[in-house]
Amino acid sequence: MNVSKNELIEKIETARVRLNASIDAGEDYEEIYRRSVELDGLIEQYIVSGF
């Protein structure tokens, strides 16, 4: 998957906002965990890409 640095940053920011909203809304643990794993994956992709 070839994603530009800016696209990846946007995806990370969007995932972070969703995660924070889930936490603030007191959503189920499973949903918060899923969003956290999604964010972690995007951050890992950013690091591995060497940006």
C-alpha cells in the first residue's frame, strides 16, 4: 500500500479523533479497543515508512 505522508497523517489524525470521541462517549470496551488498534496500525505504518 503506497500512501503519501500527508494522507497517512490525515488518517492518523482522523483515527485519533474517533478514538478520543469513543472514550469520551463511554463506548463499549470492544469499540474503544478496535479504534485503538486501528490507530496503532496507522502509527506503525508511518514509522515503518520512515517519514
